[in-house]
Amino acid sequence: MLISVILPVYSVSEYISKCLDSIISQSYGNLEIICVNDASSDNSLEIIEEYRQKDKRIRIIKNEINVGAGESRNIGLKAANGEYVHFVDPDDWLEADLYSELSKKLQEFSQPDILYFKYNTFDNISKEFNTVEFKNETILNRILNPVKNPEAFDNWDRYAWIKLHKRQFLLDNNIFYTHDKALEEMIPAAIAYVNCKTLVYTDITGINYRIKRNNSLVTQAHKSFKGIVKSFENNKELYENLPDNIKYKLLGFDYYQIRHNVEKAFIENEISTLELIKLILKVNTIDAKKYIYNDLAPNEYELLINLRKVLMKKYCPNLWKKLINIRKQLLHNKN
């Protein structure tokens, strides 16, 4: 079974060698490795050219202009030949037996549309690892249909690199990544989730995800706050005909992203107070209290509370810190 590994490469010369080494040294050898150089401004292209000379499984596609990770993934997907595709970020790296273990799971579960696995975070500053476990272990190693099995959402995440997709499933459902250069994973992940008939979460830990890296897409996500809101509005329409218990979980996830990233954009002066108010009110709906992604899901007053909170955090930082410390002390005394 051929697996297509797709890497969008943009100015990651510091990390790309570690990523490629982890791929070409996989114990599972039936791979094609598609590097989409997205007009890198450093010597990333030269590095991947050197790797292509060493390993003929590597193919390089060169974008004439920078189009972003999402469109680069689309270009790689259209060029891929594998039965399954894995989108890998070039600053991360794989465990040595990942594809060997995943190929066994693919056979065991009759080649599902989507196969998930766990990951480690690697703090680029402290150099510490942390394994991110699935929230619901009772649904591991089972074939799930997300619409019929709402519990499947317990372990869902938008990241492209924590799962294998059946290539034909993506093509048949016209699932491609958006052109937005930050949070481009949200819309296609949601579309894939509601359209797949067979999804499996495995107990395999397969990738090391680098966090706190300057200029990463996740680090810069808040700079695309308008795209985040657009994603939310798009997904509200996408989820409209789903059962409520699934719809509100998915919308809750999207809303959580909005609150986190718009607040950060405001604190860092990416948007004005007026824009903040407009954006928060724009996504408010009468059923917001039903969004149940996690304990931070909003109630009917949450939007106004959140607005007051971020205003205070920016304009009265000393008072904000005092209130946070008081809250921590109250929680400590309560416990």
C-alpha cells in the first residue's frame, strides 16, 4: 500500500533535515515523499534538493510564488498517487515505525476513510516532550461513523498531520485546504469529519509536534482573525442538518478558536476595540449557550463577559493581574 507523504515547505531550513530524516528512515518503505517548496526565502529548496539526490522517493514541486501551507497541500494532494496521504509539517518529525504500525491498522480496520493517531508536543524553548492523549480511550481501535457515533467527536482535532486520509475520499468529497495562510485546516477538517463513513482512532503515538516556534502558522493564527470568523460562519452552514448533539460540539470547537485568537489579536493591537466588538457580536447567536465543545463553552452571557474581560486585560493590566491572583487564591482555598 503506497502512502503519499506531503510536505509544504516554506523557509524552514533550520528544521527540514530532521523532518526528512525521520521520513526516509521509516521502517515502512512504500512511500512517495512530495515536497512542495512554497517559494522559500532561505535555502530550504537546496536542502530538499540534496535529499532528493539521496532518495529517489522524494519529488519536489516548486511554487513560483508563496501561496501558503493550505494551497501547497492541495498541490501535493493533486500530484499524489498513494492510496493514503499524510500531510506533514516540515518542522515536526515522525517516530521511526509510524507508517509500519499505521499500515497494520489500515488492514485491520478495512481501510477506513480517516485514521487518527496520538502525538507528542515538543516545546522549542524548554525542549520538553509531552504526549497528548485522547480524551476518550473507550473509542480507540473501533470503526466509527461520526454522524452515527457522536462520541467520535471526543477525540477529534483539526490538525492535518495527526491522521491519514484515504486519498480518494478527499478527492470524491472535494476536500481541499483553504487559501487562508493561518488556520487553513479548520474548514477541510470539519468537512472531512461530517462526510467520512469510517473513522478510527488508534493508540499509536506517531509524530512530534514542535510548539512555541517563532513565525509558525499556529503562532501567527490570531493575525487571521477575519478568516477565523469566516470559517465559523461557513461551518455553521455546513453543520446545519446535523443532529444537535454533534452540531453544537463542532460549533463549540470553532467558537473556542474564535475567542482565543480574536482576544490575542486584540491584545497585540491587530484589531481595534470597535472591530473586536463587531466580531464578537457577529458570531453571537441565540443558541450560543448550546455550544458544548468543552468547559469553556459559552452561556448566554459569555460573549459580553468575554468582551469586558479582554478590554480589562488590555487597558487595565495591573487590575487584571490582581483579579487573576485573587481567583487563584480562592480556588486554592476551596481545594
